[in-house]
Amino acid sequence: MAGQGHAIRPLVAGNWKMNGLNASLDEAVSVRDALSGPLAAMNADVMVAPPATLIASFAAAVAGSSLRIGAQDCHAKPSGAHTGDIAAEMLKDAGASAVILGHSERRADHGETSAEVKAKAAAAHRAGLVAIVCIGETQGERAAGATLNVVSRQLKNSLPDGTTAANTVIAYEPVWAIGTGLTPTPSDIEAVHTAIRRDLSESVGEEGAKMRILYGGSVKPDNAAALMAIPNVNGALVGGASLKARDFLAIVRAYEGR
Ligand code: PGA
């Protein structure tokens, strides 16, 4: 049952990326207010990951509500001479409860390897943050029929010792689906999520059956319900559609009653 994902509490996480300079707190407050109403009883966790500069103010604004605040990256070390970087402990101190790691934009823009993602995930665990570890194939890898191999390798190489269902979430994000309006077919998503579930059981044992596997890449209000109905899809990592409270809440509502 847990292996099918039905017993797993979903997570809907908004990744704001490098957006949110103007009026952004209003959007977060709208989500907070909606969640403190009828959605409070829903069976899902909801998180917004703004740029690092907004974490502390957002965390203060949502204190006492069910909305959680996440970060988008961290350094592997707890402190030191690393100009421009932010330690997981600092994110925790600012009010974050989770951190997105190994997003394909970081793997592409900053050359992050799975080994680095693994070290960052260990840092997140050390600091008491949930690590949201992103994996996914490029268009070329999919065309070459390498999707399952790529995803399996990234997963295996990105998870540190001590990974549990409580401290780690997997996000499957096909690179070609991010920000493009394209999504894989439901059966393609199911095939990848089922393979991830199997790989997780091999690498982290029983914890793998309970771990959340999010789908990310062009999740919108009009496809959220269909995506969340796919076996082993335990939530969503939402980019563009998370910037507007209305759209993000419409996606969150697709998980109501799950
Ligand atoms: P998107 O981004 O929803 O805008 O496709 C998803 C992500 O990058 O996490």
C-alpha cells in the first residue's frame, strides 16, 4: 500500500527560483490565509521556497500557520570561508524547514554533481532540514532511451547515509518539462516513479516505501489532479505556477482529501 503511495502524506512545494522581488509577501500571505481556512484539515503538506533573502520575512509571516518555508540550495559545510554561500544551519536559523537540492538549473548553471548534492543533503540532515533531492533526464537522454538509467544513477549518487522518509523527499523533474508547458505522459511518469520507488527500496530499505516522490515540470492548475492520480506520485514541485497564490492554491486543492 505504502509502495503505491496511497498511505503517504503528499507535499506540494512551490519553487520561486530567482523571482519574487515585488509584492511577493502578499502572495505568501494569501497562501497562508487560505491554508488557515478550510484547507487546514487537508491531507497534504504545503511549502513555499522563496529566494534566500525572503526566507526570514516569510517564515515570520507564516509562523503558526500550516504553510512551511523552504530554501533552494545550501552549502555542504556548516561555516567557513565560502563567499556568497549559505550554510544549511543558516537556512534553518532563518526559519526554513526544508531545502531543494540538485535542481537541474543548479546542476546546469553551477555544474553541480550528484556527489555535491549528496554532501549538501547530508548538510541538510545535519541542520535538521528536509532535503528535497531533484533528479531528472534531459531531452537528449530521453530520446536516447536512457531516462531510467540516468534517474537511477542520480538517485543512487545523491543520497547520503542516514537518508530516511522523514528527512528526505525525492523530486522527479524531467529537465525538458521544466518551464516549457510540456509534461511526460502519465504512463511515462508512472514508469519513472515506480522505478524510483524500487531503487529507493534497494538503497534505503523500508524507508524507501514511505518516502515522498514528487513530480515537477510544468505542473499547472489544469493538470495537477491528473498528475496526482498517478501511482507513486506523492506531490508536486511547482515552479512558475507557484508564483501566483491563486494558481498555487488551485494545485494544492487537487491534493485535498487524498
Ligand atoms: P515549472 O518549474 O513548474 O515552472 O516547470 C518546476 C521546477 O523547476 O521546479
